[in-house]
Amino acid sequence: MNKKIAIQGAEGSNHHKVAYDYYGANIAIVECMSFDALVAALLDNTCDEAVMALENTIAGSIIPNYALIDQNNLYVSGEYYLNIHHHLMALPNQKLGDIVEVCSHPMALLQCKEYFKKYPQIRLVEDVDTAEVAKRIAKNKLKGVAAIAPKIAADIFGLEVLADDIQTINSNATRFVILKTKDAEDSEKSANKASLKFTLDHQRGSLAALLNVMSDCNLNLTKIQSLPIIETPWKYAFFVDVTFENYADYQKAKSIIAIMADEFKILGAYKNGKL
């Protein structure tokens, strides 16, 4: 039986591409139209694992997703970095001059805004998902309407690409994480990256002291993100990513951080996906 992988968005989306790139083609895709629905699919065993976007080089961190991972005790077992390419696609046998409306996710429209300044006759319409628009155009035979979506969507739904790589900034990438419900840390001795969460007392230098411990244990801090603790005003939880060459260094750092922090939680240990 093929492994069931939940993605946010429809078949043909960037989440779908990441799932295929990471797992291969022999998987069953579970479409979820929101990140909350994706987490629910994991928790009720509708899927085996899930792919979730966590940060983008242009838009920054998707902060609510950190809370979803933490609050639902999900485990990060891997990561994947995808270079984002936006393509304009429509039903075959149409030209750019035939297009009067382009629909896509608000972020995709924003990232392609400069391109459409050359085509003032085209109306830009926000929609829930890039690939879902491509699917609707194909299903309903919508002429004069185009979608901004990954090229995989054109292949799946039989659309024709009218323009490639229309994004304003070409160095645009998104980091995706692979999520499970079971802690797989004991089997991750080959890991060289980890995602951690901790809280600290309001004491001068407490964060600096903990970061110094990471440095002393040869951990490289690649990401730090603070989130407010709703139940305790003006107190924050810190989510960090660290890389390391020696698993023993990581184990040593964990033992010290557990003593220093008010709360300490391992969100996942896995192989660094960034080359």
C-alpha cells in the first residue's frame, strides 16, 4: 500500500511537488485546503505523514505553523528546500492577449506583480490556492482565465504555459518540513540538524547564556523565532534550528539546555535538507 502524504493545497501545488520530490511517485496524496486540516489529517490517521511549509525567503516565517507543530506534539522528521517558480498557464490555443483575468493565491500574485504591469488589461483576482485555480480552469473549460501555478499543475491538468518564471525575484525559496505524529528521535542518530523549543526566565542574559551553550557544544544556530505564550503575557517561547557535525555534541547540548530552560522540547532531529 502506498504511503499517504497530506499536503496543504491541491494536487499540482508546491506542496505536491515537494511530496513527489521527497518521497517519489509511489505515494497517495491527501489534499488539505488549510494547515489546520493538514494537522487534523495527521492526528486522525487519515495520512501517514505530512508536508508543511514553514518559511520563505521573501515572506519570512509562517508563524502559526510553529504553534500548530508545538501544540499538537508533531515531530519534524525531515525538511526540503524548494526554489519557487511561478508560471502563467491557461487552456491550450490561447495567447496572452486573450487573457482578461488571472487568479491565484495572494502571495503568488504579489510575487508576480511587476510582470503584470505590462498587461493592464488583465484583472488580478485572489484565490485560495494556486493549483486549485488551474484545476478549475481545466474542469470548467474557462477561456480568458489564467492561473499562476507550479509547472506540475500544467502537466496534471492539461494546461498550456503562456509564460515561464514570471516572479519578480528569482532567488525565492520555501523551506518545507516533513511531519509525523510519533517521535522518531531514537532512530535519528544520523541526524545533523534539530528543531528545538524552549522558554526562559525573565533574567538578564538568560538567552545569551543558553546560546553560548549551543556555541560551546559546536551547534550552529541557523534559525531563531520567538512566539508569545498566550497564557503568560510578555513571556515568549523560542523556536530554534541548529546544525551539528557530531551527534554527541547535540546530546550534550540537550542535557544542558534541559537544566537551564523553564521548558524544553525537541520538535525533531533529522538530516539537513539544505545543500
